[in-house]
Amino acid sequence: MQSMMHQLPMHLLLNYLLSFAHLCAAVFVPWADDDPFVGLDSPVIDTVLPPLLPPNKVDDSNRSLRPKDQIPDYVVDKCPLVHLYSEEKYWPSDIAEYVTHFSLRDSDGVSVVPSVKPPQRPLSPSDLRSSYKYTMANGTLANISSTNTFMTSLDDFDKDPKWLLGFRPEYGTGHIKDGPAVLVVVDKGNGWVDAFWFYFYPFNLGPFIMGNGPWGNHVGDWEHSLVRFYRGEPMYIWMSAHGGGSAYKFEAVEKVKKLRRRNGKLTPQIVERPLLFSARGTHANYASVGQHAHDVPFFFMPLSDFTDRGPMWDPSLNFYGYTFDGQQVLPAGDREREIGVSWLYFSGHWGDKQLPWNDPRQKWCPAQWKYINGPTGPLRKNLGRISLCPHFVWWNFWKGCPARRLIKKGEGLDAEKNDLMGDNCGILLYKVRPSWLRSLLRLLTWRGILCFVMDYFTG
Ligand SMILES: *[C@@H]1O[C@H](CO)[C@@H](O)[C@H](O)[C@H]1NC(C)=O
Ligand SMILES: *[C@@H]1O[C@H](CO)[C@@H](O)[C@H](O)[C@H]1NC(C)=O
Ligand SMILES: *[C@@H]1O[C@H](CO)[C@@H](O)[C@H](O)[C@H]1NC(C)=O
């Protein structure tokens, strides 16, 4: 042993030290290696690919989309396919039909635009705008932003009216005739293009906690995914879920071979399309099947989503398409021009206001209500983002959003074994015995930071 030490050449020793330094860097700054989108001045992007630009900085010299209101064919070719949950109860629906079941009210419950139950004068997408002039509860006539307005159900949503249930995909094709997706394409300059696919469901059924629930339900549910292209090649994919969603290198996610369509007709060419899994009730998106723990700090109880290979939805067969330059939305076709673009500027809530505590339908469990506010719409989802993630959970102070190289594996009975998949931290915690130690670990790591770090190394 001793003699070997003496024989170790100096440069080898230096190499060891350097590798050790690298390892430390990887341990302490895990985001440095793998998130090219933290800032515009990121060295990774500078040396390899040109930087992404915020949409309002894109000019004629940097534009990736020509003409600027045209949706490129490659965006539709790489549209994700979505496996909905086999026992899903709330399927996708059409925003244009959905809005007819609502009145628009402010937070005091005052009607903001006149509307009457169909067929008299139902609310229409063109009634959704960025601001409204109306008489408030105190009698003042004011022009206010739509931010604090709520689409308020005309029916009792607690009784599952038919419009709340949405529509299943057609078997075989995955077409949903009455449930168009919404595509918003954003030019990020220098060859970069972001394709945001929005999935609209009339209702979000929240999770059960220890057999009780569901909690955190809301009327209206906007989920989305992002496919990021460089010069027509898909590079990254991000999908929405609780606490921030997850980002992957495009090659990491599972693909399905499909025939390419051009102008609604099948061609003999094959395209590989990415596959997403929409969770039961919450419609959060994942890259694998099984049980997925919510990364919610301060929740120490098992709070999970479930995905499986239920009916497959092909959003590319029916969608409203738009381009967005950070300011203006441009419709891609006649159908979009017909319903108008004003609804995209609506910044209010796409469902009822959280029920008051004294409403018989409302319930409370520590930390969560049974019914919460409806969500906000597509343009409120930071479409100008440079990072793959739209926002960051509070403990992610370094604003990292690393794109995973391996699929994050689901757990539980539905999970499938697949060599391509990485492990994740849920397993680490589940394996800890005794259980009081596990709880303590969860407490110490807030269920979040440790998961994030573990995901980084195993992903
Ligand atoms: C746009 O592209 C041109 C040419 O590649 C470059 O000189 C210019 O700095 C770019 N503009 C921005 C805002 O990056
Ligand atoms: C009514 O309420 C609005 C907003 O809360 C306020 O700006 C306005 O001054 C109020 N008008 C009167 C007459 O109190
Ligand atoms: C209300 O204000 C917005 C800007 O905040 C303006 O664009 C709009 O024209 C105004 N509407 C009316 C009816 O005055």
C-alpha cells in the first residue's frame, strides 16, 4: 500500500483532485451542469447554441417563425399524446361550450357582464376580456381589470351536471370532437420556438388524504405542456404538475410512432410523438405510469397522483391554434378568428370562487379546503419564460429547472418496470425504517428539497 502511494505519479494525483473538485461542484451546485436556461447569459448556451430571447425582444433579425402568425408543421408533428386515466371522471372539453354554463361575477358576486342561462344570452368567449366597465357593489361605475372576476356556474357543480364531465377520446384515433386543445406558439428568437399545448378540463378532482377527501377541488382546470424546439428539432419537454412540473430532455421521454398528418390527411411518413400521462382527477402531467408523490412542502402525509395507460388523447386532431409575441395573440385559422382572441386576455378565474366556509358543500381539513378558486387561463402561465419552468417553488431559491435525462419512475401497483427509468426519492423515503425516522426525515427535508436533490442525481 505504502509503496504504491509513493509511486503514484504527480499528474494522476492532480487528476484525482480535479475529479474530486468536480464531484464537489456537482454535489453543491447541481444546477450548474445541466440547466442551460437559468439566464440569458448562461455559458452553456453561449458556447453551444444561441440564447433564447424573451418574446418582446425578438425582432426581424432574430425571428424563428416566418411568417410570424404561422404554426410550423414540426410543432404539430411533435404534439404530445396524452394517456388519460382509465377511470377518469372529468374528461377534456371545449372552452367555447364550457363558458355558456357561467355568469361572470366579481369577488362580491356582482354580475360583470349581463348574461342569462342558455338559450337566451349565454356567456360567450368574446365576453371574456382583459377589463370590464360595470357598476360595483357600492354603486360606483368603474373600469376594472378582469383579474378578480370569477366564472360562476349557473348549475350546482357539486351535483356533476353533464357539462362538467367533458368528453372521452374516440377509441383508436384519440380524437375528441368536443374537446379541442389550445396551442400557443411563442417565438423565442435565434431558431428557438416554444409550443405550449393547453389541456382544458371542466373540473379538477383533488386528492384524498388518508382515505378522506377529495380536497382542493375546483371548477375549470388548465394544464399544459411545453415542447421547446431549436431550428425545428424538439430539444426539451416540460409538463405541468403540482409544485412546478417537470422538465426532460426530449429524447428522454417515451415516444409513440404515428403517421404524420398534413392538412388533416394521413401521409405515409412516420413521426415519433412524445407521450404524457394525465393523473386521475387532478390532470397533472407525468412522463410515466404509477403513483407520483406531490412535492408539496409541509405535507407529510402521502399525497399522490395516479397515472395509467387509459384512453389516449391526440390533441393534434382538434385544437385552437395561436401565436403569441408577448403582447399580441394572433389566430392561426378561421375557427380561431370566429371565437375571437379576447378570451386569451381574460386574466380572471375559469371557475367558481372558493365556496365560503358556511356553504354546506364546503369542508375543511387541516391545510386544505374541499372547494378552492378556479384557475387562471393560458396567458397567465408565463409563456415568455426562458427557463423551462414557469415559476419556482419558494425553496428553489437558485431557480434551477434541470431537464432530466431519465424518466422519473412512478411507484405503486400501476408502475411499470422499465430499464430506461431512473429512481426517485420517494423510494428512498419509503425504505426508511422505523417509520418515526421516516417522518422525521420528511419533516427535515420538507418533502421537497431532498426529493429535488435526489431527482437530480438519479435523473
Ligand atoms: C438578433 O440577431 C442579431 C444577428 O444574429 C444579433 O446581432 C442581435 O444582437 C440579436 N438581437 C438580440 C436582441 O439578441
Ligand atoms: C367603491 O369601491 C371601489 C373599489 O373597492 C373604490 O375604488 C370606490 O372608491 C368605492 N366607491 C364608493 C362610492 O365608495
Ligand atoms: C378600460 O381600461 C382599459 C385599460 O386599463 C382600456 O383599454 C379600456 O378601453 C377601458 N374600457 C372602457 C370601456 O373604458
